[in-house]
Amino acid sequence: MAGVVLAGLASTGWGADLSRGPHKIELVDISDEQRRILDQTFDQMKALQPAQLGIDGRLYRRLTRFETLFGKPFNGADLEQWVLARFRKILYGNIALAAINQNQGDLIVSDLFFHDISPLERLYLLVHEARHSDDDGYPHVRCPKDFPFVSAAQPRQALDQALACDATTDGAYAFQAALLFELFAYGLFDQKNVGLIYNSTVARILRPTK
Ligand SMILES: [Zn+2]
């Protein structure tokens, strides 16, 4: 009985929501500071705008995949809504990764997410995790035995045979890469850094786009 009462208190007393536009996401065990970081991250996402292309137009048209994948042209306000629609809850948890999407929309975030990764990494990670809410979740496949790439963000993790690759061109890494490509093309954030992360992300997609 006591458990029922406590559960009732927890849901009304601590149960905070992240309300942004039409979307309301339940926050579980998220501190005020963590909530501020989440809000800042979504503010930053919403503010993304295409401006002057910082790369050759032909190269842009050849490699852009944003509209094909997301269904709308690159625009922060639409991207924010696309991401928010794919999360039901955001929960704080003690996990080894920065973030993991469980049960198609329950996003668990750790201290790594809030304190060890950059604002840019938080942006593309949210897009990556959001894609795991669609369809069958687009689970990763093992990278090949002879995979020549390293994990720049997690240098201690060897990628050969790790579940850190995609076998299709419409999974979480494809969506992450599509966002990174727009950020690179429009020179948002540090262009060289974004370009390197884009390349590294594309390396995780085992079947290249035709
Ligand atoms: Zn993933």
C-alpha cells in the first residue's frame, strides 16, 4: 500500500514534463540543471537555419540526403518537432553510453550526455536516438572484423565486431550523417570538426548510398 501512495506522490510531485510546442515529454529523475541543458539543446536545434552554402553547390546536391530522409528541407524548427515526436520519456540513468533509446521512445541519458559531450554531439545524438523509435528501431549490426576505423569519441572502444554499424542507408547513422552534412555544408559549428565527424559517421554505414 505504501508503495502505491509513494508512486502517486512521485508522479504528481516530481513528474516534470518538457513542454515544447505540441509535444510534451515526461522527465524522470531529471534534475533542474539537466533540464536546463535539455532545453538549451532543443533551443539550439530549433535555431538551426540554412544560410549561405559553405561548400560547392554541386557537391551539396550530390551528397545532401536530409530532405529524402526527414521528409522536409533542412530547418531547425521542423527538425526539433521531428525529434520531439519520437520521445515519450527522458530518464536519467547510470549507463555506460551517453544516451540510449529503449522501448521506442524512452530515452535514457547519463552524466556523459550532460557533462562529457559537446553541444554539437548532443544535437546529433538526439537525432540518432530519435531514429531508433521508428519502425523496428533500426538496430545496429556488427562492424566487420577488418573494420579500419576508430571511435574518436570513445577511444577505448574497438569497433571491429561491435554493434556500432548500420547495414542500411536509412538507419540511425544515416539520419545522424544527414544532419551533420547540412551543418558542414552551411558552415554551422566548426566546419572542419563537423566534416570529420560526418566522415566518421558515414564510415559506420556499411552499404554506401547509390
Ligand atoms: Zn544507435
